[in-house]
Amino acid sequence: MIEIREARANNLKALDVDVPRGRIVVFVGVSGSGKSSLVFDTIAAEAGYQLNETFPPFVRNRLPKWARPEARRIDGLSSVVVIDQRRIGGNARSTVGTITDAWTYLRLLFSRVSTPHVGESNRFSFNDRTGMCPTCSGIGEVVVSAVERFLDLDKSLKGGAILLPGFGNGGYWYAQYADIGTFDADTPLREWTQAERDALLYGGEHAARLSGRLPKQYEGVVERFERIYLRTADNLSDRKRETLARFTRSALCPECRGDRLNEAARTATVLGFTIGELARTEISELAALVTTVTDPNVAPVVAALKARLDALVAIGLGYLHLGRGTSTLSGGESQRIKTVKHLGSSLVEMLYIFDEPTVGLHPRDVASMTELLQRLRDKGNSVLVVEHDPAVMAIADQIIEIGPGAGERGGTLVFQGTFAQLRRADTLTAAELSRQQPLEDRPRTPRGRIIVTDATRNNLKNLTVDIPAGVMTVLTGVAGSGKSSLAAELVAQHDAVVIDQKPVAANRRSTPITYTGIATPIRKLFARYNDVPAGLFSANSDGACPDCRGLGVIYTDLAFMEGQETICETCGGRRFVPEVLGYTVDGLSIADVDDLTIDDAIRRLPDRAITKALSSLQAVGLGYLRLGQPLTTLSGGESQRVKIAKELREALEPTLYVLDEPTTGLHLRDIGTLLNVLDNLVEHGHTVVVIEHNLDVIRRADWLVDLGPGPGKYGGTVVYEGPVADATGTATAEALRV
Ligand code: ADP
Ligand code: ADP
Ligand code: ZN
Ligand code: ZN
């Protein structure tokens, strides 16, 4: 048993629980009930902390830091592996092949049996000097100027026609173009000749006729931009990096055309295929192909390669190819790849912790995931899973429900037992398990249509799809069938607003208070109630703690190490001097306000501006968040709902919204809330398009676009479009009927 006593992380209420080892244990409960606080912030954190303690200080300093969780005692832990949905990363050198080691074996195969025979396996590595393409250094892409974004042709030089920072009127480089007498600084660029515009951008060579009129040292806008930004790309400031992102794009490497390898490696073949061709072949096909290599000298290499490929196929990722950059994988795909990696490991008695492994999976694909979890357990490991999908609960050896409610109203153990027992129990999860959204049999009437034409992105087979405007459409299909590709095409053709799960804030100081802009109304409320100036409650007034200047924390800059924040000792983190803390509203001091949940704040802070701003967050089911909680602590699903709230507050014109799996992280009960929010968007005249696997969401949609039939090249077509209730004969239709 893993024994946990008096766990108090976040909202946990001195929670005692025994979690069996060597089993699959699924943690359920409404969003915000404390599942992550128990599983990640307590169990995983303690396991990580204990592991670090076993290393000498020298090593410890190089490991990720784990804060010791708040609990009286935690026993029975072993080495922990957390398999979350964090994407595998933006490193351009990481591919599906490299991350699963399949590439290592493919390289080995080429080094042994390719024609012409090349030798060492590093010569096929795009991460090695002897193998990489010299033009792109093994990235397969090069960064080029997006010249079309450099100029605003409707403006003159004086009016700011050059959009690059530093080149506009008053900018550092401005005079080098506007004041040299060659160009007419008062006329919009559209009225210039093509030769003049070319000379401006590229210098004399591109406009021979004009070159006589240019100063000797003249440097075109593009030349200058590339010298300043592209040639020094390694150590750019954040501001320059942003500029770089805005005015450049990546293009296929002109030398290797994406193969990442140098000429010798690029042209060698096995079975008549180059390694680049094999990198672009779907994994399921590659798995069949490699078995036709019959040379006995490489039998072990082929077997190892085949095992890796088969594992990827088994988990439903056979539609990917080894050359696929890991930074382009979805969260669910990344998670499944990480799982495959661990299945290959021979370690036993590990503690595996999964965060919603079914994200991104069609009901048809969920079975391959549950099978993987069972295989991990059967190898002698403990598998803890935070999950909302009943199909995963069904394979659990034990289910633990945290609740009963969210935030303050959660944090206790409400159920522990088998799935069958849970179904008969009196908990929110049990209640939801027995309920099902009815099929939407009276779809709303569209107000026109939005047409996606000739879509060929990724695997899409030249699709033309009508999306009804002013209603809710759901995009379905097995993983890899092309849903995201179609959504991306919709966004590209119609400039939709994407409401994704990326964090809403990069800054720890950003909280629901700052985000909704209620800091000033709160100060005014305190001023009104106590008949003192509002400025007193501001961080840059005399009322603020003089030592931390109203921050509550002291920041210590440690020259060579990461800086550190400690609670201010003078005010104990309460940010204000005692006199100011004495002023109250409904018994709350200005510092107490940070600890209020949104629900409580709406009840206890009598001010229309405050309640109005907060009620949009309440309406999307986030009433349990605390006003002072850093937005950096929100999960992907919570961040997404914060963004929906913002759109509900602010969007005036009918807008096209695209959401990718908004049910991620949502308990069955919260899905009802989400559906109301989506309905709310539609009632405001907006068009909503969601990629979703959750059957309750699909049932409530007005229109269904089902892609398939299979993944990758077996998908990319529309297998059904029409009202949800009429769908038949597809994998999704089948799932809807069960
Ligand atoms: P679940 O995983 O069940 O959705 P969590 O464990 O993430 O719930 O959250 C439980 C409660 O603790 C929620 O009210 C949440 O807002 C709060 N919480 C989570 N992380 C933090 C944090 N880092 N700081 C403060 N509050 C947090
Ligand atoms: P879904 O959203 O239905 O899971 P996707 O649209 O993500 O499917 O993928 C459809 C096909 O396009 C898959 O074969 C996938 O591997 C491929 N694909 C998706 N994104 C990329 C990309 N950035 N680069 C190359 N192939 C991609
Ligand atoms: Zn190249
Ligand atoms: Zn202080």
C-alpha cells in the first residue's frame, strides 16, 4: 500500500488514504475536487522528492526540484514516472523516430546493408556532424524572411510603410531609406514602380536601373533585416525573437527537401528506398516493409526496429511517420508515445502516473489505451490514473473519488472501491454514470454557411465542407483521421478565433483579479465602506508593506542560480501595513480577498462591477478558483474555459470559434456546464466548431462532420455530414448508439 496521512496540498482536508500497489487505481471527482492535488502534488511530488534525496548533493542540484508536499507522512512509494499531456517539446531535432529509438535502429540498418555502403551509423544521424545536411544543420527547414509582411503598400515611408521595428518614421534605420533622396518618402508604396520597391527591399542588384541612384553602402531592407536577425539567431533578446517570429517563416530546406541529411546519407538505399523515404512512410506500412529485409546479419536490428514500430501501431499511432517532428504532435499523441517508451523498459515496481490518457482518443481508440495500462500493471508496476472516461474506470482494480464538490467543498475521500460498487454509490460520479445527454433531435436553424474549399492539408483529400453558421458543429473521427487538419484549414480560410488550452498567462502575478480587471473596483469598494482614499489599498501607496512594496514576497537575485522568492517576513505575505488590514468589507481585509473563491466573492463583495466581471468565470464552471490564484497554476481545460469566459464578455460581432477537445479535464458533471457555455456562445449569434470525442457533446451538437474512415492516408474524407441524429454506418455513429 501507498499510505498517505493528513495530506493538505491545495484544498485537501487532512486526507488519509491507502492506495494499493501493483494495481490500476483510477482517481475520479468533479473538476477542482483535488484529484491532481492528491496524485500529482502529493504522491508524485513525494516520490520525486524521496528519489532526489538518494543522490549526492552534486547530482541533486542537476535534477528537477520537487517541493516536499504538505502531509504528515507518506509511505510505500517507489520510483515515479509521470506521463502527462505536456507536449514532447519544441526541440526541432526531436522526431517520432528519435524519441522512440526506432530511428537508431533504422540508422543501424542503413549502416550495415545500404547501397552504396556507407559505413558508420552516425553517418545517417541528422544530429551528428557527419550525417547532417550542411544547409539546415539537420533541421530539415530553414528560416526565411516573410517579405510579404514587411511593407504596408498603402502607406508612404513617412507614414510608416516599413513595418519592421526600427525602420518606421523616427526609427533608428529610417533615415537610411527616407532621407537618401532615391525614394519618394511621401507617396504610398503602391504608387511606386516595381523596380523602386525591389530596390528598397533588396538593394541595387535587383533594380539595376536604380543602382546608380543608391548610396555606395546601401543595404536593402531585407538584407539588413537578415543581417541583424537571422545571422545572429542564437542570442536574441525576447523582443527580437518576437520580431523574428512575426516577420519570418520556415521553409523546406532547399538542399535536403526535409530529409535533414547530407548528400551521401540521403541517397543510400535499403530495399530501394532512401532513409528519407522511409521516414515519410506511415509506421504501419513501414512495420510490414522492414520484415522483407532478409539478410541474417541484421536480423536482431530488424527485430528491434519491428518491435518499436509494432508498439506504435498497437497504441493506435500507426498513422504517424518516423520523420514527424514531436513538436507538431497533439497532447494525446505525445502522451501515447511516452507510454510506448515505458512499455519497452524492463524496470519493474515502478509507479506510473497518468493524466487523462484518453484525451484525443475516439471511443474506438480507447481500448488500445486501456490495454496498455493493463500491460504496464501486469509487468509488476503500480498505475495511477486521473481520468473521467467511464471506459477507463471500467478496467480499474480500484476507484478513488475525491470530493464531494470543487475547491473548498472538495478535498475529502468520498468513495473507494470497485467500478461496480461505484455505480451503486451515492456520489456525483455515480450519479453522472447513470445519466446520458439526449440526442439533439431539434437542431437549431443555421444562419448561412461557412465553406471550406479544396482542403488538402496533411491527409485531407481535397475536401469541400459546408459548416452551418450560427449553430454548433462537432468534428469527429478516429485519431489521425484529419479533424485538426480540417480545423486548421477552417481557421486559415476564415480567420476564426481558436480557443485552445495554452496557458492564459506567462506571469505568476496574473490572477483572476488582474485578468478580469477588478483590482480597481475592489480598492474602491474598500474605500467606500471605510471612508478612506482608495489609493491606500494600492501596492504603490503608503498603505503597502514597506519591505516587499505590496508584493507579499521578497525576490532574491542569486547571481548564478535561478532567483528565489520568499514570503516577506514583515507582513507575512499579507502585503499591507496592519492599519490598512484593519479596514474590512463583510469582515474581510484586503488581503483576505485573495483567498476568496469566485463563488464566495460574488456573494460577499457587494459591487456590480466586481460581480459582473466574475460571473462570466462562474458561468464557465470556474467558480471554485481563488481570486489570488496565479493563472499559471491552471490546467489546460481551465485555461480554455477562462478564454471562453473572456469571449462571452467581449465579442460583439458574430464570430467563428474553433475549440479542440474542450472537455479535457472535465468531470461528467462539468460537461453539462460546458455545454451550456457553448450554447450560450451560439445564442449570442456565434458559430461554434468543436473537435470532440465526448459522446455527450456530440449528442448535443446541431451538425456533425465525421471524418475517416481510418487514420492517416486511410482517412481524410468526410464519411458523414448532417444532423447528429441521422448519422449511421460510421465508427462515431456506432459509438453514439451504445
Ligand atoms: P482536480 O485535479 O480534481 O481538478 P485540483 O487538485 O487541480 O483538482 O484542484 C483542487 C483545488 O486546488 C482547486 O480549487 C484548485 O483551484 C486549487 N489549486 C490547484 N493548484 C493550485 C495551486 N498551485 N495554488 C493554489 N490553488 C491550487
Ligand atoms: P486528428 O485531429 O483527427 O487526430 P490530424 O488532423 O491531426 O488528425 O492528422 C491527420 C493526418 O495528418 C495524420 O496522418 C497526421 O499524422 C498528419 N499530420 C497532422 N499534423 C501534421 C504535421 N504537422 N506534419 C505532418 N503530418 C501531420
Ligand atoms: Zn537541409
Ligand atoms: Zn511585506
